[in-house]
Amino acid sequence: MNKLYQIVVLPIVFLAGSINNYALAQSAVQQRTKQVENNLTEFLQTNDSGPKNLQQRMKHYKVNGLSIAVIKNYKIDWAKAYGIADTVSKTPVTNKTLFQVASISKSLNAVGVMKLFKSRHLDLLADINTYLTSWKFPYDSLSKGKKINTAHLLSHTAGLNVSGFGGYERGTSLPSVTQILNGEQPANTAAVRSVFEPGLRQQYSGGGVTITQLMLTDLSKDPYEKYMADQVLKPMGMLNSTFAQPPLGLKPGVLAAGYDVAGKEVKGKSHVYPEQAAAGLWTNPTDLAKYIIETQLAYEGRSAKVLDQPTTRLRLTPYMNADAALGVFIENHGGLKYFGHGGANEGFRSSYYGSLEGGNGLVIMLNSDNGEIIQELINSIATVYNFKGLNKIKKIKLADVSETDLDSYLGDYQLTPKLLLSITRQGKQIYAQATGQARLEAFPETKFKFFFKVIHATMEFVKDDQGKVTKMLFTQGPTIEAKKH
């Protein structure tokens, strides 16, 4: 009798202990989630900067919806959705809501290309025209007799133009891939052509990635979205994701609507991108985290659902430059390396990182053109989880500018023939507003030079010999000399 009693009781004690451990683990996850939500920090830190709350920052940036997944030790530690996916239907964002992830598509596309080349024993370093059948790349004198290979295309070292795509309004005519590559109507971008010889340097080219889309369909004989679903997405467990443009047959409310920086809905809710390899993936953070984890495991030789270890390591090795690998960018922070990519389609922004060792990572997606909140969230996640190198904060001490100087900067500056930048002020705070765009706060780095927190740009006011402001140097990538009216 006693023996029977012991046999029954012991499993119950063991089960109770398991439940208690699970509860403790869940409590720790909830605590980390709460810390992330309340520790957002601006990229540019000024004298009055401090930790901020996620919901407050969403409101500040007019971000309607946002979704996050955090990876810890090769597993999704937590995934959570915030806000509204569609303001008209009042549909909330859930963990299953799909976002356009734009250029993150390039990462998955590279997996698909690498799988096809591995299975067919094809050469990544061969002339791309070896594998293109429905269209051939038209080499000219700018390529200087050098041939473009597939690795060039995937690493943006092919010397090609057309950095990105604006997409097409729903209901309008869509170009074929060959029309896009030739710049023929109804394509809304230029023909994809050489601007310098391949292998010379890195220049981002969504046009080059679109060539790999055609190459993949020429070789596989399958529609692009079918090949990617069957050979890449499904094997990795990304069952909710699709490259179909536009997606059809989905449940109502699954797709997020896109919004501009002012919170205004994109016409038709989202654009259509026939440039699927470069910009066409619809997914969510939970699904994309599965790709990150599979990549990490394959890199270590612990999984091969799509690519084996040698092929994965090749994909994550920069090609002919310091950071651009095949479909991903590599960041090295004191020996700790991350692979990742960002995305920006009309009305959507996104970003992901995965560590090459240790199984850590993060995914952030939002249905807004205002992506500044992404780095603030990355800063928070990196702080809470000690993801070294991802917390990118620049501390700036604001200069003290006299009201006389501030007044001298007010007025209109001609950025382009059709674009004016108007400078106004309230108290000691000055604002810049481009034609048809939102008004932005500007902060003094020096007496003459100001920066913005919501865009990576600066403006420097230039005075003549009499002390009169005559122009502005506006820098956002290139520098524009804007004369004052």
C-alpha cells in the first residue's frame, strides 16, 4: 500500500515543480517585456533625453501599429503586437498581422537563390547571362568588359543603378519583370543598367536583386511566389508569410494598412510590388524570427531545413566589401557579429538582427513611414538583453543660440526648383518644413548647425561678409546648397 502511494505521489510532486518553474520563467519573460516597453532611448541624446515608454513614442511618431519578436538562446523569448493594423476597420495588430517588410525580402530571396544554385550545382561566380533565358543583361562600355555574377547582384557590388522601388497603386497596370528591367511602361523606374564596372565597390541596387528574381524563375520554371513558398518559407515554418503581390485568399484583417509620417493611409492601403525579390514579402515578426533562428542553427551545423552549413556560411560572408554579404549586411561589434537588414516600403518600416553566435536577435515591424521608433526600440532591447553593439546612441550637448541669430535664420530656402524649406520658430525652438511635408523640430549642435531627431539630416546656415544669412547647406546623404529667398 505504501509503495503504491509513493508511485502515485512522486509524479504529482514532479509536475508541481515543473509548473512552478514554468511560472517563474514566464514571470521573467513578462518582466523583460515590460522593461523593453519602458526603456526606449533616442538615437540622438540631448541634455533632456531619458528613457521613454513605447506607447508614448508610438503616439509621438504617429505610428498606428507595431509588432515585435525577441530571440534569446535560439528561441523566441516573446512576441507582442501593439496598436491598430487598420484605422478604418479598427482592426488591432496581432502576432499574426502581416506587414510589408520591403527590402528584408532580399534576405529570403538570397536563401532561395542559394538553394537553387546549390541543388543545381550552379556557379555563383559565373556570368549571369549563363542562367538568364527570357532576358539578357545588356553589357555596355561602363562595365569595362567585366561580367556580372550572381554574388555581385546579391551583395550590391554589380555596379548597377535603381536603388529601390516605389511600388504601384492597387488597381493600376503592373509591369512584368522584363519591363521593369528594361524601364518600359508601365514600369515607373529606370532601366537596370551598369553605372560602373562590377566588383569596384558596393552600391545598393534593388534593380540588381530583381535580376536574380528573373534568374530564379527562368531556372526553376515556377512562379516566384510558388518557388519561394515551397522551397524557403514552408520548410522554415514561415506558414503565414507570402511573396504574392498582391496577396489573395487571406482572411480579412490579416494585412496591415500602411500610413505616412502624418498617419494618413496609403491609397489602396498598400502598394503592390512586382519586384518581389527586392520588396515583396508579407510576413510578421514571429515568422521572420523562424528564419533568423534557422539561419543561426544552420550556421553552426545544427540544422539544414533549407541551406546546409557551408552554404549558410558563404551567404553570411561579405563579398568584395566590408559588410554586404549575400542578401544580408554584417555588423561587427568588437568581434560580436550580427547579420541583418532593414526595410522601407510605402507606409511600412522594418528591421531585424540576428547574432552569428549565441542565438540572439530581434524583429520590429510597423505600418508607418516614420521608422525612427525602430532604433529606439532596438536600443531598449539591446539594453535589456545585453545585445552588445546594437545600442546606438550619440550624445549631443545642445548649443546656446541667441534669439538674434535664430531670427536671422528664419525664412524660405530653395532646396530644389519645386521644393522650399521654410524655417520658423516658437520661443527658442526652430522648425523646418519642406513643401507638402510635416514640420520638424531642429536642434542646435553649434551656433550655425542644426540637426533633427526624426530624420538623419543636418542644416547649416551660412552668412556673408556683412553677417547676413544667404544660404543653407542641407545634408541628408548628399549636401544641397539652398539659397535663401
